[in-house]
Amino acid sequence: MLLDWKMKITQMPVYLQVNNTRSEDSASAELQIGTALPFPGGRSCDDYLFYKFASMLALVLALFPFVLPVKQVLAQSVAFAIEEIAPGNYVHYGSYADRSPQNFGDNANVGFIVGDTCVLVFDSGGSFAVGQALRNAIRSVTDKPVCYVVISHVHPDHFFGTAAFLAEEPEIIGHENLPLQLAARGRHYEMTLARDLGDASEGSRIVLPTKTLAAGTTMTVALGGRDVEIRAWAPAHTDNDLSVIDLSTSTLWLGDLLFVDHTPILDSNITGFLAVMKELRELHIRHYIPGHGRSDLPWPQVMDPQQRYFELILTETRQAIRDNVRLMDAVNQIGYSQAQNWVNFETYHRRNVTTAYTELEWE
Ligand SMILES: [Zn+2]
């Protein structure tokens, strides 16, 4: 798959890496490889022709077996496909499968917004390799620098690719609670990523935000001919959720404030999540990108299934607490009428009920 290619590419000599970044034109490649072959002065014309021929042969041998397939794979691969969901807004839809060495932790939706002067990245993916693939996808569209990387929240499928962008020295933007959560969870996240991906986790590491936003505030950044509003939310999916709106196309990047098909995940506050969803519904937007799942359904009706799911958990958990049902029993009783509606239900549902129960028992 593509990411296998990616790993091979990153281990190739520098001149092939150059081809894999923006300098994809053959002229720069010829220069790189041509200069690698010495051409001693004072040789005869035959020698000159020989060296020129050898240089061209080296160029052909070096480029054709690798670069052309790589470029084709980059352009055509389903494994790291990007879609322009609104003008200048490109999304890569992550996989529902558990993270593994085969998928490099490519589980969350990630993407970027291209302005006249620079690019904003929304989430960097679940590993350094995914971040690299995203960066290459950006380079297939524009040579503008990445000036912002927005980390939607603390979950590792959304941020472990950030190191792939550091060479461009972007501002890295997170919620004010993100640094604290990374400090609390980061070591565990690094260990479990290494456990699940093995060598495929290479290069993945925690990168702290360089700029943070307080809950309830917004910040507008200019990408050149295009302003983008970043909003920090009160506790909902996590206590450090950010969303982004590209104001010129009314495109809302939700992170995990919206799940489509993939079981919604509750890692903070169920009443808060429902309140945030109510606010989100009132936004007049034309396009949206969920944190998981596709953007095919109309807005805001696409939020209905997630809202029904959390409302059911809320109602049934409150009832269970009133009936003195213990948590260990409640997790096996609450919300199961929703099981057939969601992918990965068995993996996440009990944890959601646990989070809701421990919040609601103090009401
Ligand atoms: Zn999440």
C-alpha cells in the first residue's frame, strides 16, 4: 500500500527524497544525479560523451523504477487519497480498522486548507508516517508553506504526525487544556503506539502546541485571501476540543465533535457534548468534515444519529443510577438498542457508558 511506499521512500537516498518532496521536475532530479557523477576536466570528447551517457543512464535507472511508480501511487492510491470537499479544502478519510503496522495508525480524518500565502493543516494523523503522507499530499497540490497545524484534541490518531511538519516551522495550535492532557497521557500514548505499530511508529512523538486557545474563545488566522476561524470548546468529546471554519467556503472541520458511522466516543462530558452539538447545529455552514466517517449526508441532519446515541445513554444512565444499578452491570445494559447502528460498537460503547455514569452519578 502507499504507506509502505512512503516508508521505503523515507529510507531512500537524499536525491530520491528530493523527488518525493516538491522538486518533482526532472530538471532538478537530473541536476542532483548528474552532479553526483564526477566529470573530471581535460578529458576527450569521447570521454565526455561517455560520462554524459552514463549520467543519463544513471538518471533513467534511478528515476524510472522508483519515482514514476511512487508518483502514480501518490496520485491514485486509495490508501492515502485526498478529496477536495470544498474549494481549497482537502480531506483524507481515515480507516475504521484498528491501528496496525499495515495501516500506520491512519484512523482519523485529516486534511488541509490552502490559502494564497500558506496552508493550514487540520490534524496530523496517527503516526509520523501518516504525517509524512499528508505532507506529500499537500505538496501534490501546492508548494505554499504550512504555517499552521491545528491539533483538534489529545487523542493519538489525530496528532502523532505533527513532527512531519516541524521543518516548515508552523504555529502549532491547541486548546489550553491540551498541554496538560499531553503531559498526563503522552508517555502512555507513545508506549501503546510503539506496541501497536512496531517499526511503523518510527519518528512519531509528542509535539506541544506553540499557541493555545482558552475554552469558549476563537481566533482567526489569515492564509492569504482566506480567513480561518479556530474555536476552542467547553468539555465535550474531550476537555480540549478545537474546531475550524474556513470562512470563505463555510467549511467546518469538526474533529471528533462529530462521528459518522464510527461509534461516537465520549472522553469528557456527556451533557457538555450534547450542549456543544446544539451550538454546532446552529452554525450556517455549507460543508463539513467529521473526525471519523464521511461527509456525504446533509448538514445538520448528519448529527442526528450521534445525538440520538448520546441522548439514549443519558436517559438510560440516569434511570440506572436512580434504580441503583451498579456501574459494572450498567455497562452491559445501557444503550444496546443502538448496537447495530455503529461500527466498532463493542470496542467503545462500554467505555462511553462508564464515562457518562461517573459524570451523572454526581448530579
Ligand atoms: Zn477523539
